[in-house]
Amino acid sequence: MATAEKSVVLPAVTAKNASAGLPIQLAGKLFKRSIAILLLAAVWEVVPRTGAVEVAFLPPLSEVLQAWWNLLVSGELWNHFEASIIRSLSGFGIALVIAIPLGLLIGWYRGLSELLTPVLELFRNTAALALLPVFTLILGIGETSKITLIVFACSWPILLNTISGVKNVDPLLIKSAKSMGLNSFKLFTKVILPASVPTIFTGVRLAGAGSILVLIAAEMVGAKAGLGYLINYAQFNFQTPEMYAGILTISLIGLLFNHGLVALERKFTAWKPNHNES
Amino acid sequence: MAKISFQHVSKTFKVRSTSGKKDGGEFTALRDIHLDVQQGEFLTIVGPSGCGKSTLLDLLAGLTKPSTGQILIDGRPIAGPALDRGIVFQQYALFPWKTARGNIEFGLEAKGIRGKEKTQRAREFLALVGLSGFEDRYPHELSGGMKQRVAIARSLAYDPDILLMDEPFAALDAQTRETLQSELLRIWEQTKKTIVFITHGIDEAVYLGQRVAVMTSRPGRIKAVIDIPLLGRAQEEDLRSDPEFGRIRHEIWTLLRDEVQRAQAYEIQDSSASSDANSDTKEVM
């Protein structure tokens, strides 16, 4: 998953440089970038057919794609996709709304930070999934407990990055702004906030990846719809092609989600010298 | 009446002892600074590293208060930071998310200048520092010298009476530094600002200043104030090879030599006493 994410981040950046070059160069780059994926697909297709692995456990890619297509046409895939994406986006959105303002406050007020740090340390080291039974116990088996879990999981990276973003603003910039007579409020809105945007975004991207991870796990434990449910259900019924189709869909969502966040990040931090480094 | 008047200013800090426990007592950064700066004067302050030059500047900027004594500007004690003083830092302190124009406009907005006048002034001061056409560049797209030009333009644009400069050219290469030095003189003659310029370079201090204040190391005191009788510096082709320049340079060098040795002794003592890396170690040329 992690390597897959990286391979998506890079093309967008280098493709921009390539656009100035010749079409042949472009084709060459495209080839370079897709060759590994194509090779993987080929191996997946061929190996099960040679009998090296049990077809029942790993069906050829074409069968998986066929199953995926059937799920798509029947509308079943859309139902699961919709259920999953609503959960993950609402959890992610709520986390953004809660964690960013809270992080800004904690980062800005030293006293508050000292007061809350021990609690934050405790909670962020508590695996979100360990709390799933708790949420289910209190909030029931429905949507609320799943979304709450996602909110919980997404909040920590955003919160902690926001706090550190605010705390680590270059003191020289603060000094420079203060010397121009800016009051605390102006200093915060005009210097601290814009200066911490890149760090906040790092947290937002981490949360984006986390939201899907936790979602799938939650759906596997107790749900009647969703991609996690689909995967688990298909596995129980020995519908391996459907199971892999579900997994591929999740990878796709992960890629798209991350891609969207990277694009957003680039828009907000256009002034940064290098987008490749994080 | 003097533009700026230091009246027996001292500044002490509470310090933690090097072993990291409790209070290690007090550290006197500045002691009994007594000095007047005239309206429109270009004063340079030169001293060894750790002599409290930057503390002096923070006091002038209103970012800290003197422990004893007072600093008057136009006869009134400094109440805090304000736009009648502009600061130029060694590390530029440009806002990286703002373009060259945006950075200059930041100071103008702080002063409450809006709309057309803001745009107009930003353009005017970019032109003054020779950066017309670079309005929309972000700081990371500019060279060190250009960044410092933007920083100077930013400080001048909101029209302070006094320009405070904290080793502004120390991070630049020799050629860029010389260019900016002569441009600064041109700007000074053009704008008639009072400039207090802190440096650790004797050449720079002599070249730029009408007077050079030489500071001692720990505690920082004014050891001597030297008048520089060199006239029409901005016009002079190669002032640095003038024999008079050499004589004054040597005079200041002699004044500083002992201080530098003492400062270095302190530094060795400090670095062996604590592993706390002092990022600000500079040598006097």
C-alpha cells in the first residue's frame, strides 16, 4: 500500500516536466511508469493458469476483473462503495472540523498544551481499532459507531501535526512580524496560520490514508454493507474473484483519495520550493 | 535633540546554570550603554561575537525592555515595537508564502495602507532596490542578495524614521555584499533615514558608518566611538584602498583585538562547559 501510494505521487510531478519534452519522451516515461504494473498484472494472470498456485485461492486477474465488472453492472459494487465512501468522508470531514481548530488552540496557548499533552500522548498511542468494541458497545452497531471510530482515528494525525505546525513556526518570522507592531490576533492569522499550513496538510494526508484503513476493519467486524463487508462476505462464501475485486476497489479508492489530497495540498502550498520531499 | 538616545542602558538575563538545574544567576548582556544617534545619521556598531549587539537591537526594536536605564526616541521612551522603526535581519525573515510584492505589502497593511496606494508603494520600493520585474517571485525563487533587497524594501516601504539592520549582509557572498553596501549608501542618501547598522566586519563598519561604535565582549559596553571623516563615500570608486580607510580600519582592529581574544576564550569555556551549540558563533574579520 505504502509503495503504491508513492508511485502515484510521483507521476503527477514529473509529468509536468515531461509535457515540455517530445512526444517520444513522453511515451517513454509512460512506459517506464506503467511497466511494473503491467508486469505484475501479467504475473497475476499467468501464474494461476500454470497451476503454480491454487486457482481457488488466487484466480487469474481476468477472472477477478470479470467479477468486478459483474459487481459493477449489477449495482452491488456501487452500494458497497457508497456505504464505504459516505462513512469515510463524513468521519474524515468531522475530524478536520474538530482537530484543526483544536490543534491551533493547543499549539498557540502554551498552558493548554502543557495541560493536555499527557492525555494526548495516552490517546494517540491507543490503537483506534482497540476502541471499536467500546464504540460498538456505547453507540451500537450502526453507522454512528463506525463514523465515530473514523473520526477518532483521523483526528490524531491532524491534531498532532497542527499542534507541531503552530509550535514550530520560524521564530524569526514571528519576531519580524512583532517588530511591525502586529497584535496577537493578527500575528496568529497572518503569520502562524499560513506558516503552519504545510505541516497541517501532512497530517491531513496521513488521516486520509488512516480513514480508509480503519473503515475497512470496522466494516469487516460488523456491517451489512461496505467494501470491507464485501471482502469478508465474499471470502466466507469462497467467492475469491469477488473478494479480490473488493480489494482492488479499495486500493483504487486509496489512490484517488490520496491523489485528491495531494492536488489540494499543492494548491494551498504553491509557494513551497519542493513538493516532492514529503 | 538626538533621534535615538541610550541613557545608561543595561540588560541582564536570568540564566540556567550549565548543569541544567535551577538558576545559574544573572548574565549581563549589556552594561551602561550611553550613546546618542543624530537624525539622519548612519551609525555602525561593531563588536566580537556574543557582545550583545543583537540584544541592543532588540531593545531598540522594542521587543525587550532594558533592565536599567532607558532608550529615548525623539525624547520619548520606547513603549514597544512600532512602525517608526524598521528592522532588517541577517536571515531576511521574509514570509515564504508571500511573493516579493506580498512581503512588502505585508508591512504596508500593518500600517493600514490599502488599495491603490499599497500597490503603488510596493512597486516603487521594489524599484528602489532594483527588483522591478520580480514582483511575483516567491522568496525561494530569489537569490540571497535579492531576498535581502526585498527585506530592505519591506522595511523602507512603511516609511520608518529609523532603519535597524542586524548583520544584514553577513550571509551573502563578498561581491553581492559590496554591491548591496554601496546601494544601501545610495538609498540612505536618497531617503535620509537614520540607520543603526550592526556588523562584525570592520571593513563594513568603516565603509558604511559616519561613526563606528566599538563594543566590548561580555558584558557589552561601548569601548569607543570613532568618527569616520571619509566624505562622499557613495561616489568614491574604491574607498577601501584609501590610506585613510586603512588607518581607521587598523585603529578599530586594535581596539577589537583584545575583545576578540576574550570572546574566544569565553566561547571555548562555554563549549567545554555545555554541549549547547551556540549557533551564533561569528568571527571578527
